[in-house]
Amino acid sequence: MTIKKTDSGWLVDIQPGGRGAKRFRKTLKTKAEALAWEAWVKTQVIQTPAWQPQKRDNRRLTDLIELWYKHHGNQLRSGKDTYQRLLSMAQAMHNPTADTFNAIMFATYRTKRIENGVTANNMNREHAYLRAVFNELRRVGEWTKENPLRDLRQFKLEERELSYLNHEQIKILLGALQPRQSNTYLVAKICLSTGARWSEAEQLRTSQIKNNQIHFTKTKSGKNRTIPITQDLADEIANRSFKGFGMRLFKDCYEDFRRCIASLDIDLPQGQLTHVLRHTFASHFMMNGGNILTLQRILGHSSITMTMKYAHLAPEHLQEAKTFNPLAMLT
């Protein structure tokens, strides 16, 4: 149906964009006016994007995830694990089409996961992963709309308890580790001496220790860092009984450390098994008067905000409160 004569004039009824597109209807006095208006509408639809109907995006959420992995995710250190996690998320949300996926859909999924015992911290991580997918696809031109998760807020988390070992606990731990395989004992000592993550110390290679310095590479932040160690520790590493595990200095020994901790009277918060060694280094560093900016570089934090959680352990931290409070001024 295009133009026809009616009792009230000439009716123009057209769909320039084809079936399913926007329909235009208007009644004019003469056939010439009707023909002119029809031609004008068709021109507007062709030349003006705002007049064109929005096309449906029938790609599935998994299709978008595949594109993200192809253009960006495969270059990330943990890209493969993140990719698998994203696919599981998409399937749990019944793999919606791209143009129907929205914030309420993810919020509903998130609520169900929380009800099933998943922590808010984990859900924030999943939220960040999926939001990053749309951000990266916008950068490469595969997604032209707004990020559907842009305005959805993450859960506000309570600051976790920061646990570290005191001097007595450090002695007990090292005393228990020393008779065991030398790998576990030395990896723990390296973590306590440098603030390294367990995986960074455990995967050290001979080429990374030179001139009483340990050069950490392939770190979580992607940036290399070099930390000095004592001559005694350097000698212990050089003289250890086990040698020749490929180019690596140590065998995998996480499980041995876990068993050792379980046998001791040391209570650690959940999720801080080996990480307590890194916390212990940072905490004692600050308590002994270390500089917060130096600690940031040692730990390899990309932001000082991450390091500031140790600031309260510094001897002078907020000491002005004792002298500048209003009661002190009364004396």
C-alpha cells in the first residue's frame, strides 16, 4: 500500500525501510502533494540516520564474548580463564540476544548467585569482567550502543581483616618448614623477605637471581620489579639440596605449605593462606618505619590506594590525634 484516494484526501501509507521497519502515514489534499511527500520521506530515510529504523542485533551474548576474546582477551595472562567464566555466565543467563541483554538481566542473575552462596566480591568480579567485554567491543567498533552495565553499581564491600604473622609466629612457621623439603622453606623465606606472591617465588628461575637481587617477571601487574635480598638468603638459595627442575629453582610446594599451616596453631582468615606472607612483609615493613611509596614499588602495586591499607601500621600514623584533639588543648 502506497497512495490511495479516500474521502478526506490522498492517503500516503509507506514503509521505506521494508517489512518490520517504521511505517509512515499521512493524508494530503492532492495526489501531487501526496507523491511529493512520499518522495521526501523516502529521501529522509536514506540520507538521515535518525529516520532509519534501528536494526535488531540478533547476536548472542556468547557471540560478543567470542569477539572480545578474539580481539582482546587472548592477550591477557588470565584471558582463557576469564573467557571460560564469561561463557558460563552467559549460559546461566540463557544466552540472551545482544539487543535484549540489559542491566536488570544481570542483576537478576547476580541475585540468584548470591542466594546460592556466591560472595559479593566474586559477583563484583563477574560484573567487572562482563562490563569490560562491552567496553572493549566499543573500542574496536563491534558494539555501538552504550554499555548495558554502565550504570549498574557493584556491591559495596566491607574492608577485609588484614592478617599478618608476628615475630613468634614467623619463628614457629619457619621452624616447622625447615625440616621439610627445602623448596617450601625457601619459597616462604623469599616471600617474607621480598613481599613476593607465592606464585612469583615458587616459579623463580636461576636467571632471575643475580648480585643478591631477585628479578620478578610475569607478575600480576605485568610489570617487572627487582628486590634486593641479603647475602645469607642468596647463599641459602644457591646451596639448597634440590637442583635442576628444568630452569626453575623450586618444585610446586603450595600443598606442602598448606599442610604445614594446618598442623600449626596459626589461625588465618579465609583466602589468605600463602598471601599472609606478603601481608606479613608489608606490615612489618611499615611498623619498622618503612616508606609507603617504597612499599608500593616493592609490592608492585599500580596504585598507591592499594598500598595505603598498610599505612595505619606506621609508628607515626595519625599520632597528631593525641596532640591536636580539643581535650589536649584544654591542658
